[in-house]
Amino acid sequence: ADVAAVGRGLRRLAGLQRLYVNLGGCVNLAEVGALAEGLRCLEALESLYLSFRRCTSLGDVTPIGHALERLLVLRKLNISFKDCTLLTGIEAICRAAGRLPALGELTMDLSGCTGLSSVAALAGAGVPLGLEDLTVYFNGSTALTDFSLGRAAAELPSLRALTLSFTNCGALACLTALGEELGGLAALRDLSLYFYGCGALEDVADLCGGLVQLAALRSLSLLTLFGLPDLPAPAAASLRAAASALEAACSDANVLVR
């Protein structure tokens, strides 16, 4: 794909409101500066989908982050870096998203980003204050050891739907920060968490403690924790107790825990 030509074309579309760019499978794509220059001109953009799936030569995506900072009316952002094993600069994208005042829906696919070992820098960048729907996929990020949303829950008063998938994150061991943050998401109605293949997880007490505080929750999918071969019996009991407490507290909630 001639990404430079795409970037030049975008500069002539200043009034564009919706954009879908699929560069998936461009294995020789190594930099996105030209594309970013085009994106930064789209200040009327409200919905943006960018796919860099399997762009295995792609490295620094900081220019995309800098471009996003200009899109102040953007309401929906869906961006995929699935299987971009050389990816760097994702912090700049998270930082930009955290500063977008109109952003209500954010989806990021970081599956297969095997160099991603910690989300501390991502968490420090934060998520938008007005965000209502957040979905992040870390599937197959085998070096990832922990996770944090990056803001105090009180700073996310509008978050109503949260999906986090850690399938086959074999090094993921700590859910303490996530559990603490979940407990303060007062508006959260729909929660989906996936942990299949997370064999390093040992203690889910903090996660369970956060779950039982979700008074507004109406739909919970907490999948595959019971299938973890090394989950200690006390942790499994704590998880079952949390599910029972949720069902008792929210009689009209749909709770799926397995």
C-alpha cells in the first residue's frame, strides 16, 4: 500500500467525519509519519477506525498519537495493532486518547504485541474522563505481567461498559490494581473479563473485592478463571462468593462466571 499517497489524500478531506483505514497485512510498513500528517488535518473527524494488523515491520507509532491530539471532536476510536511484534510508542496514542474531550468509545487491540511487558506507561497516560465504553485486547501478549486502568475510578464517572481480554497472557500475575479500580466504577453496567491461558494468576481476592462493589452492574462475564490449573482453592472459593454476592445484590443482573 502507498501509505504516503493515502496521507496526501487525507489532507484534502478536512471536512471528513468518518474514516476507515485498513492497512492489515502490510508486512513491509515500517513507519506511519506520512499517514499521521494526513490524519492531523481531519479536525472534523468523529469516528476513526485504523487497522495495522500483522504489520510485522511496524515500529514507532508515536506520530499517530500526535495526530490524534488534533481530533478534538472525535467520539469513537477503534485502532488495532494485532501481531505488531515490533510496536513501540503506544503510550503516545493512549496519552492522546486521554486528552480527547468528546471521546466516548475506545477500542484497542494489542493482541500479539509480544514486546509489551507492562502497562504502567499506558496507565499513566490515562483514559478519557467522559469515556462510556472501553474495550482492550491483550491476547497473546506473553510478557505482560500486570494491568491498571490508569485513573482513579472516581475520575471515570461515565464508564458504563468495560471489556478486557487477557487470553494467553501467560505471565500475567497481578490483578491488585484492577480490582481496586473496578470497585469505584459506580456507573459500570456491563463488564467482561477474559483470562483463558493465564497460568501465572494465583490470587484473585482483590479482583473479587472490587466486583462486589459494582452496584449498577447488570451484565458480568468473567470467563475461564475456574479453568486455570494453578488457581488455589481459596481463590476459587473467593471468586464463587463474589459471583454469589453479585447475584444477590443485583437480582436483575446477568452473571456468567466460569
